[in-house]
Amino acid sequence: MPQVVFPGDIHIIDSIFHVKEAVRVLRNHDIVGFDTETKPSFRKGVVHKTALIQISTLDECFLFRTCKIGIPQDLAQYLTDPDFKKVGLSLHDDFKIMSKFENCHEPHGFIDLQDVVGQFCITDISLQKIYAILFGEKIAKGQQLTNWEAPELTPAQQSYGAIDAWACLKIYNYLKDGLFNPNLSPYKIEEDNEQQQN
């Protein structure tokens, strides 16, 4: 499969002075894609705070380096505002780690793709496989276990972070616009096969 390339602009927000303007831009969109990254821990029981929050429109992504700036008030208000939809995947895990920040205990306005894809007979809930089923392209995962608290994010990390948030939005829009017919998909649904055998 061809590899996914992020088609838009990436903005790194590593100063609190740039947060307000970034959030202002995001508030111009009714729905965005959302993801987080955390520095991997290779020791049992050690969990780091969220290092990066990625929020993407279809043509630009904002990478909030929470390992440097925390979750400033403007960003916290956006994350807890029910009037703006944010689409992510496996959000329970994201929320659990984000709750380590004092002002982000109750996020609102979130849509979990896990609650959406099942309506379209998609039983695999990994972002990489959902995207491949819908678009026939591969999301590379080589950067997943890199150091998200590094002084500077590499271009590869930036691209990876942006793609994960952007892909959530693209998947949601594609499904909600009725552009995916599971009956025409080349990928067979395991449950359907089992029913046909019985």
C-alpha cells in the first residue's frame, strides 16, 4: 500500500504565547481530529504525562507540546467545550493520561471512532487498519515509540503526530458522508463469514 502523507501545514505550539491564536483558528471549525502522544515508558508502572496534543483540521494541524507548556487555559477551555466536536480513537486512554493535568479533568465534545466504525461492519479498531480499509493507504507507525519529550520534534515525529489526528477526522467525515459501503469492500468481515458458515 502507498504510505499516507499529511497534505497540510503543521504548526508546533511550544510557547504559551501562541496558544490563544491556535485555539482561535480551531474554533473556526465545527469538527476537528484529535490525538495525543506520550513518552514511552519501558518500566512497569511508570506512566508519563501527555507530551503532545495534536488537533487537526483537514488542511492544518496544531501540535501542542504539553511537555513544555502544560495545558494552558485557552486550550483547556477548548477541550472542555461541548460545542466543538473533536474526533479521536480510544479516547479513554487519552483522557486518563491527560487527567494528570490539573485543568483538564472533564473533556467534552469528543467522538470516539470506536463507537462509529462498528456501524459499518469494521471490527478492527486500530487507526492504521481502519484507514487502510477505507482508503487503501498505510499509516506508518515507526515514530510511535520515539521520545515525544525531546527538546525538538523531528520532521518525522511532526508528520506522524499530524497524520494521526488528521486521519481521525478524515475517517469520520468519510463514514458520515456515506462514502463507504462495507458490502463492496475487498476486506471480508469476520463475523459475516462465520454467519455464512453456520
